[in-house]
Amino acid sequence: METQFKLEGDFTLIDHLSTKWQAPSNIALVKYWGKYGMQLPANPSISFTLNACRTITTVTAKKGTHGFNISYDGTPKPEFAPKIEAYFKRIADYCPWIANYHFDIDTHNTFPHSSGIASSASSMAAMSVCMMDFESTLTGQEMDFHKASFLARLGSGSACRSLKGSAVVWGTHKEVDDSSQYFGVDKSDYLHPVFQDFQDTILLVDKGEKVVSSTVGHELMNGHAFAKARFEQAHENLSTLKKALQEGDLETFIKITESEALTLHAMMMTSHPYFILMKPKTLSIIEEIWAFRKETGIPVCFTLDAGANVHMLYPHENNEAVQGLINSKLAQYCQNGHYICDQVGTGAKKC
């Protein structure tokens, strides 16, 4: 399968190239946790693509000796260099033209970096679509978003879900046509109208860097006592969630989404070594959401990534009521009262 993305045919080198793209983060509903080989998922996942939480990346390329400079908002970021270097090495077989260029990369996030809002997903997605824009220019071929997703996966697994579509499936699943271990597939057609403008308010409990990186977390699934059952559960939950998304079944959506979030954290708490990524305020927010839903019947629920922040998911029509809950009760649990109002988006865009 990887061979389909090796560049076949000629390309014409150009002295200077420049492009600017933005790519969003995404929030998994059925979680990817555990991997093998070169960034391949141990179980399939499905995510909502976000809209406001984005990485904006500008890349210029000058013909010459291969290398790169990396900066964030114009300030050099040498600590980002190892990840970019590893990325270039991984994509070299698929994009051989990069050997002829030195790259200047500047990036910016619209949300806190390394705090559990999948900044690696949006950043590597943005980087990959910039590379594919260059490749399109050099070959005269149309942009290949499947290849962009493939390249993004080599930088950060979940990045492959941030290129195209409002709902994206990554990983083979018997009920998902065209599903692949190698790239994310756009399944926006799964979304019932109630989900097409779904809201995601991200409550920033902790804007600092995560206690444990996602890479380390994934590795802890190797030999995990509950890994086999978890991977089977993910397949079953994706089947159930697919049907709920298609039918607009909010009750089932809530049940699966919240269970998946808690399962992700349960896997971390029962690994060796073990980690607790939630904070006391994370649990307080969850309890407030449960109480609000029980009292009002409004279908708001939560999910979590590998961190302490809480994603509140709810229909657009309930926006006013949920904002009232946030302002009256939930903002107090957020660091400096900060939260981000986001919603389902569509993927990467050229700036």
C-alpha cells in the first residue's frame, strides 16, 4: 500500500517555492490508542474535524543542499527540529524532490501548544499539505489529499485525520468502505444534519504541557493487560457510533463518546508505568455536565484527549443554554477562566 504514494514520473525543480496553509486539530470520538510499525493504528478511530483550533504554517523552499529552519511566530524553535528532521527522513522515499531543497518553516497555533488539543495533529497536517502543494507545483499534478494524509501520519498518527472532511475514519474497519491503516478517509456523509454544525467548547483546565507524551502513551499499550479487549471494543464502538451519526441518535452518541473518553484514561491508569492525566477540576467539570444533562435534558456530553482539558460536544441549537452553564459554573474550573468555542470544520485550507 505504501508504494502507491511513491512519486512516479518526472518533476521539474524550481529555484524558489513558497506556500501557506492552515490545518485544524481534530477530536477523536472513538479513540486511537496503541500503534505498531511506522505509525499504524492498533485500532480504528473516528474523529470530528475542528474549525477554530488550527495551525497556520508558512514554508519557503530554496533549491540547494537539503536542510531546514523551524520557527514559531518568527522565533527560532530548535526544540521542534528533531520532530521535523524525523518527518523529512520518513517522507524522503515518497517525496524524493525534498533532497534538493532547503526549507524555512514558520508555524503558529490558534490554541495552546502541547496541552492535549492535538497540536501535533494540526501542525503535521499543515506541514504535509504544504509539501503536497509544492509537489503539485513541481509535477503539474493535482493535489493528492490521500497522500497528504499519508505523509501527515508519518509525522503524527492522528494528523492524518486533519486534512479533509468533517468526520474522518482512520484504520481498517469492516463496515467502513475504503478504510485504511495508511491514511484517513473523509466520511462527512455519515453526519446527520444535527451533527453537521456540532459545537465543541474546549475547557482549558491546564494549558501546560502534558505529563506524558502521546508517543509514550501509545507504546504503553504494548503488552497492556487489557489491550486485546480494548482493540475489540473500539471496533464495536465504531460500528455503533457510525449508525448513531447517520441516524442523528444523540443518546447513543453520548453513551459511546463519553465511554471512549473514560476508556482512554483508564488505559493510561492501568498501564505500567501508570499515569493520571485528568485533574481534579476535570472531574468537577464532568460531574457538572452530567448534572446539567440530567436536569435539563439537553444533549451535551464530554470527551477527553490525552490531557486534562475537556471537550464539550453539543448541538448548535443548544448553544445559548450551554454557554449559560459555562459562564455560571464551568469557567471557574478553567485556567484563568479560559475556554475555546469551536465547532465541526471541514479540513485544511490554503491561506
